[in-house]
Amino acid sequence: MSLFLVNVLLALAWSAVTGVFSFGNLAFGFVLAMGVLSLIREQVGSVGYFSRTRRVVSLALLFIYELILSAWRVAILVLSPRMDLKPGIFAYPLKVDRDFEITLLANMITLTPGTLSVDVSDDRRILFVHAIDASTPDQTRRDIAEGFERKIMEAFR
Amino acid sequence: MTIALTLLSAAFVLIGALFALVASIGLLRLPDLYSRMHAASKAGTVGSGLLLIALAIHAGEAGVMARALAGVIFFLLTAPISAHLLAKAAYAVGYRLGPTAVRDEMASTVEEQTSGSI
């Protein structure tokens, strides 16, 4: 996280030196600072910073892809003349345990195809998820565990 | 270039409006509150997000773009939370799943909790 701060400071320095504090110039400075940091990554110990950035970006891309897919699936479902629904609530045992990670996972589950998080148990070990198609809960559980939960753990641990 | 951008933002407006329409049809057609939240949270978020992105493309101005993108991010953050809260509140006051439901693994846990607290 401190390297992220260094990165931001370098971007500010770039803007100060060039004298232009526009959004585009700040973003360019950020990318430039990232390049500089990647040149000296062995010396400042920022190897982890870059692989983490890559994992956060890959999590964000996966999320956007799943969001578009899920809106599309809802559209198909809603517009089909005969809605064949098997809704239900199933319990999902959580592996992540920090508040921040649970919130992120619950939000992502809500915005992905066919699932909606309803509640977290008091001991924070079980997430209750409502699914449009709850006929194969084991399959859905495996998808969440190997998709978002694994990616969240990779990105933030 | 300008024509391409205009066409692109027009396409985003159309697609976004279609998703908003689908979300509202879903609210009418789906059987119970929980299924309806699926339509409202997903198609609704994507619909309004696309409209905001169309605005960002059309304005072509850094300030407007930044605000539109911030709007998209806040939508992504808040829509699932309100869906989650509505579903949780509905469950807490005893609104159960519709007749087509195939399973409800939450029922046993909630009964245990309420009987324990009394």
C-alpha cells in the first residue's frame, strides 16, 4: 500500500514539474511513475506490488465481464415467453473472513448471473444466497469458490 | 471522428434504455420479491451505467467524464447493497419464497436465531 502512495506522489511530482494538473496529465504521470517503479522493483521490493496490481485488475475485468453476462441473462429470462424458474436460497460457507472481503464478495455475488446475496449469518461464516436457478446449488457454490472468492483472496492477501 | 463518437454514445443510450426497460418488465413479470431484485439490481445497474457512459462519451470533457464515471462506480457500489437490504428486510418480516421455489436453506437458521433470542 505504501508503494501505491509513492506512485501517487510521483504522479503529483510529474504534474508539478510539467505544470499541468489536468486529469489526463495526472493519469499519465501515474503510468509513468509505475514504469519507473517497475524499473527498480528489485531494489525497492515492489515485485509484490505489481503482481498485486495485476490481480486487482484481473478481478475488476472478471467482474465487468460477469456483470454484462448477468444483465444479458436476466434480459433473456425476462423476455422469454414462458419463464421456467426454480428459485431458492442456499447457504454458502465463506472462506474469506474480513469484513471488507465479505462485503466485496457479497456485492459481486449480487451483480453476477443468477445470484443475489440475502444475508450473512451472525458468526460471519455463512452467506445466504438467493439463486434464480437453485436446482444445482453445489455447482453454483463451486463457481463462486473458484471464481470470485479465490480471486479476492489472491488480490487482497 | 465526431460522427463516430456521436454514433457510439447513441448506441450506448439505446442499449442502456433497453436494459432499463427489461429491468422494469422483469419487476412486473417475475414471481416474488427475491427474483424481482435480480432484475432490478442487474439489468437496472447495467442500464443506468450505460446511460452515464454515453453521457461521458458525448460530453468529451474531463470534468463531466470524471463525474459520470464516478456515478457508474457509485451505482456499482450501492445497487447491490440496496438489493441485499431489501431482500434481508423482506425475509426478516416473514415474506417467504414464491410457490415455485425449490429450496430454502435459510429457514432453519433463522428460526433457530429467533427462538434463541426470545
